[in-house]
Amino acid sequence: MSQATTPAFLYGVSVEGENFTDRKQETHRLKMNFENGLNVILISPRRMGKTSLVKHVAQVVDKERLQIVYMDIYDCRSEYDFYNKFAEAMMAQTGTKIEHVLDNIRQFLTRISPKIAINPDPSTEYSFSLGITPKEYSPEEILSLPERMAERIGKHIVVCIDEFQQVGEWQDSLTIQKRMRGVWQHQKHASYCLFGSRQHMMNQLFQNKRMPFYQFGEPNYLQPISTEDWIPFIQSKFSQKALTIDSAYVRRICDTVGNQSSYVQQLAWNVMLNTTDEVNEQSLQAGINDLLIQCTPLFMEQTGNLTSFQLNMLRAIVDGQHTQWTSQAVLTKYQLGTKSNIAKMKKMMIERDFIVSTDQGLFLSDPIMGLWLKQRNHWQFG
């Protein structure tokens, strides 16, 4: 039987082990926060490696003292979707075998009968669902599970919730957020790491003084991994395949994708596939072209419903326009409509993560979308 090979570069998924790059300072900070029971809010744009960082820290904390529970709530569309995912993660990840899970359920969720499925795949022995409804348990009872279970197992529990911005999409979201904070802020044996991929919504949830989760935990803004840290990582991966890449080409890879971790690995892999012995201009450009082809279906879907004004705003940013959006010269040159249209358009584009607003003006969230727009659209502005 042939053994599975590990890809030289991993992207689109969380990475660990030899595929995890640098983040030494961030790892130390997050580890200390976890081990000292501090709540953490982790915010950054997409593709910066938040999930990989959290899962990496979960592997290096003091496991004698801490129990890490991780869940991704991207597919939760309602309050009780979340409570079921929350309770299932608590039951499963504080027990090592199905007997332990069933014991957890018997002790902490006595009013339900779980559905258990035994899987033929040895990598996942079983799956289960709880089917919790408001008739069986109140929100407060479910939200209190980490504290109660921590006291039972004699460890501090850190609950890590990925894609937490989904909370803001639910019906009666503000009430739900108040319930969560009302229960969680009083827990002594459990703490929380809340993070997500939609930076604008995460900022709204945690940086707005009027929101329940304001100042709930230490805010951590994850920055891109530096090019200097990427250089030895990428060069070592090429070397393992008997290929070479000069540091100048690694810098070009990083610059092309704005040092966004997932894109760095994806482009490096594409370049590797186009390299025979040593990376050159031809293999770099072939790798970039492959990346654009890979991203085209997603970008077409994302931009398909944009108006001509909205597309023109993206094109203007690609053209180097970042400020003075309401000046008549900019409105005319880039065909953006009226001044009153700009504020609405800017708000919508930020909320949908097409653009980010910085002290230097408006910029595209996705650097590859900028390349894609340049490649596909042959517009000319006056």
C-alpha cells in the first residue's frame, strides 16, 4: 500500500507541524493568555492564518492544566444551531472515547437522547447529534456548560470559536449577544478565544461601545507574516524537492499576494509546479497566471451582482485612487455617479469585505482580485 505524501505547501485549510510558519511572538502571547484565563479577541483579514495559529497554540499549551475546545460556527444560521454545535463540541472534546462522551451527556444534558452513528472510517469512530431545542434547555444552561464541565474535570477550559461574526447575522442578534456575555463574563474556570474572517463585522461586534461584547477580551490584530520569515520557509520547501528559488523571487511572491498566508503558500506551490530546476521569470509568471485561473470562478461569483458604479470603484482603487472619493474630478474620471452615492457604496463594499478603510484610504481586501481585474478588464479612465 502506498503512503500518502505531504504537499510541499498547504493552503485553503489550517496548517500545523512543519507547514506552520513563524508566528513565534503571537504563539507566545496567545499561549500566555490561554494559560492565564484571559479572554482573547483575534481579528485580521482573511487568509492570515488565524485558525492555524489557534490550533497551533492548542497543541503547545500545558495540557495538564488546560482543555482546549475548538468549534467553527460558520454553518450556524440561528441561535439553537449554535447551542447544538456548542454543546456537541463540549461533550466530544472533553472526552476521548464514546463512553466518555455518553457519560458527559448523561451528566450534563440529562433531558435529551442523543443520536449516535458508528462510522466505518477508523479515523472518525462515531458521530452524534443532540437535537437541543428550547423545550429541553434554556440558552443560559447551554452557555454555562464550560464552567460546569471545567469544575468536573479539574482543568481550565478555553473555548475557541471560529467564524464568530456569524452571531451578528442571526435574528435578534443583540439579545443573543447579551445572553452570551451575561453568562460568560462571570465564569472563573472557563475563558474564550473568539475570532473570525470578516474583519468589518468582528470590529463591529467587539470595538463598538454600544455592543455587548465591547471590551470582553484582549484584542489581538494579527499582522501578515514578514517576508523575511517566509524566505527560509519557502526556500527549504523548494530544496526538499531538489529545486532552488532565489530570495528575490520569494519577495516577489510575497509582494504579489500582500503576504497573505494562504495565498503565499498557494502561489509558491504554483511556482514550484512550473519549475524544472530553478525559479525564473517564466515560472513565476506561470504560477501567477495559474493562481488567477484558480480564483476566477470565485471572483466572478463575488462580482457578478455588483453595479457598474461599484465595479468602477474597485477599478479606481486598482488604478491607484484611494482618497478624495467625493471630488468632482474623481467622480467624473472613474464614472462613480453622484457624491451621495459614494457613502452608501463605500459602506456596502466594506461590509461585504471587498475593500478595507485605512488611514491611507480605501484598498482592496484581496490583492489577487486586483490582479484579476487588471487582467480581465481593459478599461480606460480619462
